[in-house]
Amino acid sequence: MILHSRILNHLRNRPLSPATSVYIQYYLEPFRQYSSYKEQYIKQNRIKYSSYAKYAAYITVATSILGLHYYVFYKKAQALDKKPTLCGEFRADLKTYNLEEVGKHDNKQNGIWVTFKQGVYDITDFIEKHPGGPSKIIMAAGSSIEPFWAIFANHNTEEIYKLLESMRIGNISKDDAASNAINENDPYSKEPIRHKVLKINGQKPFCAEPPPSLLIESFITPMETFYVRNHLPVPEIDLKTYSLELAIEEVIKKTFKFEDIKKYPKYTITSAIMCGGNRRSEMAQERQLRGLSWGVGAVGNATWTGTRLCDVLKDLGINEDNYNHIQFEGYDLDPSGTPYGASIPISKAMDPRADIILAYEMNGQPIPRDHGFPVRVIVPGVVGARNVKWLARIIVSKEESPSQWQQGDYKGFSPSTDWDNVDFSKAPAIQEMPVISAICKPEHAETIKVVNGKINVKGYAWSGGGRKIIRVDITNNQGKTWYTADLNAEDKNAKEGRYWSWTLWSIDLPVKEGSKEIEIWAKAVDASYNVQPESFKNIWNLRGFLCNAYHRVKVKLEH
């Protein structure tokens, strides 16, 4: 039984005071009805509730807030008076904080604070007492609870406001409160809640990556810390009304509901997805370029489950020789109503060995909103930009996608090409990615303890096109001596030419006695003996794509 159902049953099955009875009737009953509806929906459709995977954080935080009410109610319910509560209004008797100060209170050591309108609230004592444990409610720490309450509007009652005000410790300014407020006219006003550990490279649209050391903690990247690269606002999609159109040269031939897609044989693959701009911040040190400043974390490895694209196309009776491309369009729209789009060659799309799937599960759960709920096309071994999220349309065509992200972006150029002489029409769109590696532990400028003359170094390696990583070479003396890393984690079940997953590697690297600082280099070699170039100098390009030079990290040593 899910958490909030257990809470309700516990409260219903014990002797209750009149005050607590009122509490359940007015505060928890709407949540019980929601819970009952969701469980029936799951039972009937054999799926989780729409957007459940990503909304799990919302639900947990919402139950946490309900838990706050339960906790405080026992102690203060009888003290509630009938005067209207100006919850979140400025109070002259309390100190005013700025958002930076509030943001520092996102852990137990500093205290757990949240904001609502102009109010600041300390919920530290509640964290360990709420029914769901502390891990998820921490995601709202140091920031506003308004996004959560916008979804669970039953919190917006006089009684709830009084309970929240009992935790009041201060104010934020009117300007800071306005920046927190949800603007219904803002296309980004209903974005998913993201994990606080992610390093944000772009807010609107949202683009973020996990810290390098966290990235390689697991062979399968958790959904919550998988990098996010959105190009437009995240669409809100109702699973009950979702549809996927299949067209041939703009003529719609078939429309699938979600359950129609699931009628096909179910396939699961393990595949890495990498943004074309991964490690761009390093290339930018060579020369100025344009693009988000990605580190080494714009990559993740996950299991993807769904229907093979080749099976769907076969059902349409497609003759591969009559067409050249398969275009994809998403439900994410720009202000003009134009969707995000991309395309891949039809030869790849029709090949069962390419393992392209219309995925509806990620790591065994419904795909979260940020990663394409309810259906995302997964094109293994290909740049992330072609793995279109929130899939709305598949078009069989003689032409490539006309989308700007296919025609005017995600292309590579000569180092001598700059913005005064670039012609995007002359460069092919990036498809398969080159071999790449990165050092994730230690991180740049970190101080490392030397143990028995060695330091532990860890990272990842990957090559596009299904090419297996066969070796990772490491040096700490400018290439005079190379050491071969251990390949610790890879997809043992992958077939030849279908190594879609990344490889995690590690090495106990010998260091010179007495050395205070070293620079570690890493380079990977794939099954076709492609190897990373030594520097960015001769692969620099104006958009900062395909950033696969040796990875270099400087660290300090402690003997």
C-alpha cells in the first residue's frame, strides 16, 4: 500500500479526538479520494498514474506537508482561533532574509527552511517526524513550497495557513516573493521539480547535469540525477488523451493511443544518452564559442523499455527503398506552435539490430516528465538531440526533418569556420557520436590522499554506433608513461556491434614520491580502434559539439 494510503488507514483505525476528526475530514479526505482514484486507475490500465514517476517527488513532498499538519495539529489544533490568517504576508516583527540566505538552509546542520509568499518557515523539527522519511521533503528545502501547493490546491485553506504560520520565523522581500511566485502565463510555470544536486546550466529551458563524482556511483543512472537537456517548456500530457500520429509525407496513416503502443512486443535495452555539447566548457577554453557550458555530466546510462520502431514501421508497410528519413516531432512547442523535431536515416530506423524503441519506461518506471513522458524515441549510439522526447508524431519522408535543430544546429564544422563564414546547409547533421572518456574522481583542483604511492581514479568511457570500449589509457606525466585502467562495469549481455551502454573504469594510479600536484589525462579506445584526439585545438568548432579530446584534471596530492 502506498505511503499516503497507510497514513489515512492509520488515522481512521485509531480513536480520534473531535479536532483530529475535523482534520481528517477537511485536510486528508481529498487526498484519500485522489489516492483511491489513482489506485483504481493503475489496476484498470496496468500503468502508473500519468506523470507518476516524476510526480513522485510532488506526492512525497505533499504527504510531507500533510504530515507537518498532522504533527503540528496534535500540539496546536485547539489553539486555532477564528481570525483570518494572513499566511505569507510581511510581518514587521520578524527578520527579513534574502533568497540566498534561505537557500543555505537546505540541510540538517543549517536547518531546513521553506518559503511561502513573503514568509520564511523553519520545518527542521518536522523533517524527521513526517511519515515518508526525510529524503524527499529535502528537495523543497531552501526554496518555495508554492510549486507543490499549486498542484495540491487543497492546502490553500485557512486552517492549513494557520498551521504553516506556526512555523514562521521571518520574511523575504516583496521582490524575492514575486520571483518565487508562479506565473500562469509563463510557459515554464509548470515545470517538474528537479533534484537539488543537479548543476543548472540553463533555467529556461531547463538544462542541468549531476556532479561528476555522483555520476559514476552506479552503472545505471538514477532518473532523479540523469542529466536534463530541454529545448522548450516541458509539456503537460494527460495519458488518457495522449496520441501518437504516424504519417507518410505528412499524410496521417495511423494514430496510436498509449495502450496501442504497448500492444507490441516489449523490448528492454540498456543505453547511454549523451548531449552533443558534453564537455563543451573545456573546448571553450581553447577559443570562445556559443552554447551551454556543459561539464562531463551531460550523459547518463539507463534501461529503456518499449516498442521497437522497426515493428511499427513494418506494420505501416513501409518500403525502405522509397524513403530516406524518419522524422520525429515532440509535444514541446515554441511560441509559434512549432514542435521540437529531429530525424534519422530510414536505414537505421528499419534495422532491428539498431534497437531503436518507442520507450515508455526508464529504469523500470514510467518515464519522468523531464525525460519524455509518456513516450520517448530512444536511438542508441546517436547524439541525444535525435532521442526526441514527448513523442507526438513519426513521419516517413524522403527529406530530413525541417526542424532548426536538424538543419541549423547539432552539426560539426572545421576549426576555421566561424560565424562570419558558416553555412549550416553544407554540414551533415550529427548522428553517431565519437569515442569519449572522462575522469570523474578526483575532480579538478581536488586534494587527494596518496595511499601506498597511488591514488584512485575513476571515470566513464563511451563510443557511439554500438562500438565497444576496449581500453582506457591514463597518464600523469604528459604521456611519457601510460597505464591501462580496469573496465569495471559494462553491458555483459550486449551483442557485437550493439554496445549501447557506457563503460565505467577505475585505476590505482602510481604517483611520484614527493609530488605535490599532477595533471591526469584519460583517453579511450573503441572496438574500431578509434581513439580520442589529444587536444581541442584541431577539433574546435563554433558550436562546441563533439568535445572528445583527452580529458585532463589537475589535482593536489597529500602524502
